[in-house]
Amino acid sequence: MNAKPSEMLLCPCCGERRAVADTRLLQAEAEWLATGAIDTRRPPGWSVEEARAGQCQWACIRCFETGQALEGRPALQMWCDSSPYFAFLDTEHQCIDCGQRFVFAAAEQRFWYETLQFWVQSRPKRCIPCRRARRARRRIARQEQVRRQQQNQTVPSTAVPDTSIASRDEQFEREN
């Protein structure tokens, strides 16, 4: 079956022209609506129009099947004034601390946006080693602050903040 040019979309993952039927955009949109979500600014078919305009991240079914992209589930994501992720693709960023380029992997994106429920506008600013180093510095600073507060109290306190919570990166590594 040949699709009309108006029914074709350019897949941002593989660069191939694909028929709307060769995407999961409408299915993901329907899944989102099934949650009871209502957005009067988004008429039926909004996902296809946003894909056509390059305003959302998506991929064709072939890219999902070959592992070039991971399927996103907008119904699990936190978004309102921007488009959800219909697909997760590896993206490259530059760390603001060390200046090195790093990959924000598709699996880590899905974990951020669908498991941890970060807003879809969130992006990592630091590479994983710099994130861990920053968390360690902040943890030490908090512990030092608690120690100083306890020294200044007339009645000693036994309450010490729990710093045993695993970092999000470690949680992601355990789950994947």
C-alpha cells in the first residue's frame, strides 16, 4: 500500500520517510487519552502533526524493532506545555563541570522520564562521574552542617539525616 505524501513522516531516528501507519504515534496518543487526560489544545491526531513539524521526539516501528530507539509511553511521563517522548534516542550533551561530551542513553532517558517522573523538559547538565562527585560533595556538606548544628545545641540530638539512600544513577544501574 502506497501512502500519499501528506501521510508520510520523516523518521528522526533512521532518516527514512514512513507512513503514519508505520509509527506508533496514534496508539501512544490513544493510550494517553485512555488515562482520562483531556487537553483541549490537542485535537485528535496532534501527535502526527507535531511529528510532521519536528516538535516531538518519535521513531518508526522499524527503529523500535532494530533497537535504534526505545518506545516511549507518554501516559507515564510528566508533561504539559511541551510534547512527550514517543521514542527515546541516545543524545549527546556537554558536561558543565568537566566540559567532556557524554551520551544521555535512551534507557537512562526512559528511566528519568517514566520511572522517576522527571519533567520531559529536564536534561542532564553533568556527566555521570561529575554527578556522583557533586552528590558526594553535597552529602559531605550536609553531614558537616548537621555536625556543627549538633555541637551548637545545648541538648545533644541523636537525629542524623539518612544519607544511605542510593543515588539515582546507582538505582538506574541496578534496574537495567
